[in-house]
Amino acid sequence: MIRSLSSIAAVLIMVVVLTAGCIPVLPTTEEPPNEPPVAYIDSISATTVTEGQTVTFTGHGTDVGGTIVAYSWRSDIDGIIGTSATFSTSSLSVGTHYIYFKVQDNLGAWSKELYRIVNVQSPGSVKPSVNSLKFTPETIYEGQGSTLIWDVSNASTVDISPDIGNVPLAGNRLIYPKASTTYTLTAKNEAGAVNQNVRVFVNPRPKDIVELFSLGDEEGSVNANGVVDEYPKAGVYSSSWASGTPMQAFFSFDISMMPSSATIKSVSIDLTNYIAYGSPSTLLGAMGVFDDQYGVLDSSDYVSTFTHDALIYAYSRPIEPLTSGQLLSAVQKQVADKSSRFQVRVQFEKFFYSSGGADSNYLDFVKGKAKLTVNYE
């Protein structure tokens, strides 16, 4: 019995010793090291400027698990020049600046610095700059005009040749060259002179027959409520019978290349490029093309009546060019008056229809595709 007790005690002691050796040791917790933020230079408005010119700097930063709380912009010449993400300055000294940028996170760590180079020149060392020089349009017919447009900076004098002379730093001039001509702009200041050329092309005036497409920027439609739409539409638009709104289409043609002495032999107007909605010719009666030199299209150009002095009447949808003696006379008058435009209004005879229940009934003309064909001598 005594031997059994001693054996049991020995076993218990062994279990306690073994168990004590297996007690786990808990690891100690440590904060991970703070990763510094990363800086980015997004933009600098100009990298070569004249002394006193404003430069705008924009940057940002990112930080894993934190936030950006501070910004630093510095110049190797002028020192700290900005402390926000975006700022502007006009006080940079003359010279080549290395502009450094960095950001700081909420734990006080700063990013690595990035840099960009900005050159600041004294006014007397910078030649003039020709910002733009162009003709609008670049190509014209004999007798037509083209507008020369220029913009120059940092110049004391600007001259344009041939035949123009001294001009301001920026401006425009309507010119009627007789042939294709190269114009030279010369800009000067204390630092030197800069030349730039631009050419206008003059084509021979078309003889006998011209085909003129309508001017998309000058055409459109006006409805009975005075609303102007850039797309030419004629007829009635409605979502229901009660809300029908009449619309009238307007077209403009450039006839400036035709000499005022021209004798018009024939004229036709092609209005066949359209999408038809409903049955406007059946429900709205005749379509009239009226002489209407509206100039710039606005709400006052809508006409609330259908008079019987149209240049042309169409009693069905136009499927071929339309012509008449009245159309020829109208074009002849505009040419003889040295007008640069011939303009017409298109509308239907009836503003509403009485077959209730129908929706929209109108012609939606393709923009810039109406065509005026003129035969002259």
C-alpha cells in the first residue's frame, strides 16, 4: 500500500512538472513603424515666366493610415514660398529655380521632396511671344474678305506686312487680298525681334454655277412660343393634340462670292434632306418658302400668319430641288445690293390641324444640308 501511494505521488509530480513546462508565453505588442507620406506635384502653370508674372503651383500627398496636415514649397533661391496644397506667387526672383515640394502626415513624418524647375527671366531679356496668328477663313474666293487675327505678348512694337503696318499687341483686321498672300508679323522689344508668317489662300471666283450649302451656325427654327432651336424644323410638334406648337425653319446662304454685277440666269433650292414626322403635307397644307432676310435668328423672327407672297409653294413633301421666278428675283436683288447673305423662312399653311389624336407633324431638316444652286453670268 505504501509503495502504491509513493508511485501515485511520483506520477503527480511528473504531470505538474510537464504541465509547467508547457505554459505559453504571451507575445508583447509593438506599434508598427509609421510609414512616411508620399508627395505629388500635380501642376505648375508656367515653367518659363517673366519677372513679376504669376505662377500657380498645385500638389497633394497621400498617407497610409493617416492624413496630410502640412505642405511645404521651397525655392533654392527664395526659400519657403508656399505652405498650402495650391498657391500662387508673382514674387519669384530672376533666375533658375529648383522648386521643392513635400508633405507631412498627422504623426509628424515628412515625405521625400520632389522638385521641378522654373525659369524666371528679367523683362529685358525675353523676346516677344506670338501667341496666335491666323486667318478666318484661311481660304476664300476672289472678292471675298478674310479676318486676320493676332495676339502678341511682351513686345514694344508690332508690324504686319504687306500693306498693314503698325498694329496693337492684339487685334483683328478684315482684309480683301486679290491673290493668295503671305503676311508677316514682326514683334520687337529690347531683347530682339520675332517674325511669324501666315498665308491666306484666294481661289478664282466660281464661274456660271455655284452650289451653296446652308450655313449651320446661322440656321435653325423658331416656334410659336418664341423658342429658338439650332436645328431647322417646320410644322407642328406636340405630345398631344392640346399641346401642339407650330415651328418655322430658317436657312442662310453665303452669296458673298458673287459679284454685284452678276446676272442670275436660274436658281433652285434643295430642301430634300430631312426626316419627316407624321404627315405634315397632308394635315398642314402647303409649305411655303419665303424671302426673309432675318440676319441673326431670334424669337422675333416667328411669323404668325401665312401670307400669299411665298417665293415657292410645295403641296407635297419636297423630293427634288424647287425653283421659281420669284426665287430668282429675290436672289438677284440680294446680289445687286451687295449683300453677303440670302436667307429664307419655311413654314406650313396651317398652324394646327383638326384631325385630333395625331401627334407631331413636321419636317426635321438636316443641319447645313439645304442647298442653293445659282447659275449666273
